[in-house]
Amino acid sequence: MQLGGNGNGLGAGPLDVVRGEDGFWSVTTPPAVPGFHYYWLLVDGVAVNDPSSETYFGFGRPTSGVEVPEQGVDFYDVKDVPHGEVRARWYHARTTDAWRRAYVYTPPDYDTNTGARYPVLYLQHGAGEDERGWSTQGRANFILDNLIAAGKARPMVVVMDCGYTFPIRVPFGAVPTVQELEQIGEAFGNLLIADLIPMIDATYRTIPGREQRAMAGLSMGSMQTLQITLNHLDTFAYIGAFSGPFSRLKGFDLQNTASGVFSDPAAFNQKVLLFWLGAGTAEERIHGLAKAAHEALDRAGVKHVFYESLGTAHEWQTWRRSLNDFAPRLFI
């Protein structure tokens, strides 16, 4: 038997799991990176979940996971502060003629301060995950609770929907191709604009309008965010790309990326109130591409924020830190 994973946090695998004389199986990993990590057991080459673990939706199916605490870090912990709620909202999407479920975070005073209206952040998961990812693995609701309680972030509604609108099958542990990701993003963008945003504005006490609307996402969700927002600047004024540089679309080109939105930096800077890029320093390729995009934007005079999560790879600790830096910059 072996211990398998995606190579982030728990070390490169698979690692052999050895049965001792007492009948118990054990494995020693390299020093673990703090944060949340998916893993599985390989039994005769077949990936199965650990029956002693909670399961989380990742890699396109329920998958075992482990949380490694980070010493002295508590921004995503449950604290003695007012808490918002994560609500499951079912709605019928006309673009797909199907029922869908979005998870919606409402801030702590939503049900008591009934005269208040709120800006909205649309927050997307990564490939192989779904609308549960940000509140379960990412602890987004606790991050927002703590920021709001500390007066560091404005109370806001956060909408977390499934980024897939049609079935797609990839081998376990793999990710869709760039072409498939672009198709997924285009389809989700159509649904977001035509169905999800109107439903949210009609159901919750939001403040409609682009200057009170943000979108961000991680990995595949970052690609979706860039693909959608840069082509709908009439809808979004705040943009966050967590671990997903332009180069993963069709190459970063100031003149041609996203229909040339960066070709007039002054116009872009006037319209986009926050353009945020970030990556973990240990996700080497993506960090390098994001840094190259940051440097090109700097040279062109495009205002933006570039954030680096020190020591973390393509994993939830990078994205928790990203949200913790991104959210306080919204709607100010």
C-alpha cells in the first residue's frame, strides 16, 4: 500500500505505507507544508480514500484530506466574533435548462440590519472542485468573518457557484486541457451573466452595478475570472486572479490579450478599480508566469497588485492567503 497525493504539501509520492508487527499501517512523510492537502491510498495500484479521514470534493470526486496547522496563523480559524452564514441556494438556469446550487455567504448583520444592502464577490473554485470548495477547504466564510470583525473588510455577499455547466471527464489526478478550460469558462461566463447575477440581485439585498461587484477565483477559477471579467468590464470593477496568469489562456500580450483591454492603460486604470494577481512562490511555473505578467503590466503602466504567498504551492494555503489579502481591498 502507498500514500498518494498531488505532490503539494505532503511531499512527492507515492510513499510506501508499511504494516508493523502490531498490525497497524504507518508512513512518515517529509516535513509537511502548513495548510489543507488532498491525499489518497493506493491499494494494488487503485486509488481509494482513507476510511479514517473526512472526504472533500476534489479531483472530481470525494477525496481524503488533512489539515496541517500553521503556527501563529489564525486568520482562517473560527473565532469568537459575529459569524455570517453560508446558504445553499438552488436556482434554475435558463442557459442550461438545469437546476443548480450556489453557496452564498451573507455577512453577520445580514438578517438583523435589514435596511442594509451589500456589494457582491463572485468567488470561483479550481478544476475538479465545486461550489463547496471555498467554504469547506478554503474556509472563506471564517476569513470574511474575521476580516469584517476587525474592520479590515467591508461586509459583503460572497457567491460560490460550480464552474462547470456541462459534464467533462478527465483521468483521476489530471486536469482539463487548456482548450477544455476555455470552453468551460465560456459556458460558465454565459451562465454567470445571464442567470447567476440576475438571480443573486433579485434574491439578496445587493447593490447592483459594476462598482459594487467583484470576481475572483483560484487556478481554473482564476482563468474563468480573467476570461469573463476582462470581456465584461461593464459588469465587474474588481478582479482577482489567484494562481492563474494570462499565459495559461493564450499567452500574455498587452495588445491582444482579452481583446486588447490593456492596449490603453489609462482607460483600463480608470475603469478597473482593483486588478489583483497572486501566486505561491513554490508553484514554480505558475509563479513565474504570474511574475512575468506583473512585470509586463508594470512596464505598460497598468495599475495592479501582485501578491506572493511565500513557501506555498498550488494548494489551499496559497488561496486562503490570497483571499485574506484581496478581500480588504474591495469596495473601498
